[in-house]
Amino acid sequence: MAQERGDFDDLPGKGKPLPGLDGPADDLWWVKGFIRREGLSTEALLPTSLQLRKEVDRLPETVRGLPSERMVRDVVSELNLRIVDWLRVPSGPRVRIGPVNADDVVGQWRLGRRVPADQPPAPAVPTSTGAGPAARPRWWHRFGRRALRDRPNASAVRDVTRSDGR
């Protein structure tokens, strides 16, 4: 009936072959076409873990143009919240990813900024006040004999902690 009335006569593509008939069979042809037509990024199709990993890898470029340290820390904080949310209930492929150290990102951001010649560079904020090493020891070093053996006063600590004399 609609064909007899001529409802299909003025459709775009009338008389032209259907696109994609000669190509290989693809189950996601419509998704690829939609992404191409709308100019969308294919990253939206990735699992959350891969999206987060890509964001961590792109973080230096993301924060490079930000005008203040506070904004850099806000971007890192927001990314870390999403990483922690994913770590609580991981889904998709297992990708090695963890929260980003905001101090490291701010340090890289400061190095990447151009300081005007008439203005001295801002002093770095000390991260620790003790006389110990600059880097924090790993959490697992608190456990076991290796942590005791590596400490400066290991023999005194060992004598107090072990009652069997070993």
C-alpha cells in the first residue's frame, strides 16, 4: 500500500547499492558506522579498567595546561576516586592500575611549566620532616625478619621482639 502511494519514491539512496554488502561480515557494523557518523571516540567502548589506564598514561598531558597546583590536585583526586571505585569491584580485563601519587604529578607539572625570567621558581614543598630516606618504605617491609635486619638498630629490636633467643 505505501509503495503504491509512492511513499518510498523520494528516499535518499534510492537506486544506490546498500553500503557494506561487498565487505567482510562484521557483527558490529552498525556500532562502527554510528561512531564514524557521530565523530565519537572509540575509547568509550573500552572496559573501565582500560579507560582508567589510558587516563593515567595521559595524565601529564591533561594537567600540563592547568593554571594552578590546586586544579592539578583536583584532577588527580577525581581520577584516584574513580580508580578506587573500580578497585573495589573490578570488572573486565585485569589491568595493573593503582591510585596516582598527586605529589609526583604536581612535581612533573612544575617542571613542565615555564617560569618567567624575572620570577624565581617556587620553592619545593618538603614531603618529609625527618632525617630518614626521602622515599617511604613499602608496606610489606614492616613484616618479617628482613625489615628488622635492615634497620640500623636491628640487634636491639631483635632482642626485644624475640623471646626464644634466636
